[in-house]
Amino acid sequence: MTGSFKHYRAFQIDPDGHVFGCINLVCDNDEQAKREAAALVLVHRIELWRLDQRIAKFDAPQELARH
């Protein structure tokens, strides 16, 4: 069956560990979702979830996190 997309959520997490934003992603598989979530890391940490399972966690670059 083609077109079986999976829905993911990339949560934006502030330095205090609070979720302040959520980006919905629709991807073919976990690997694509990880690449897209990693690209969202600018200043804040990102956690990638599918349903109730955390798929990956991407930390913000340390040099940016200090500012």
C-alpha cells in the first residue's frame, strides 16, 4: 500500500524544559521524520514523538543555548 504516511510531532522545548511549541510533521518513516526534526533545531531543543512514543531528541547547539 503506497502513501502510508505517519504523523509525528516535533515539540519545541525551552531551556527550563517546558514545551512552548509543536510542529506537526507527516513523513514516510522515522528516518525522514528525524531528518526534518533535526533541521528544526535552531536555538531550542526538539523532541520528536509519534503517538505516545519519543522517537528522538535533538539538543540545541551549546554555543547558542548560552546566549
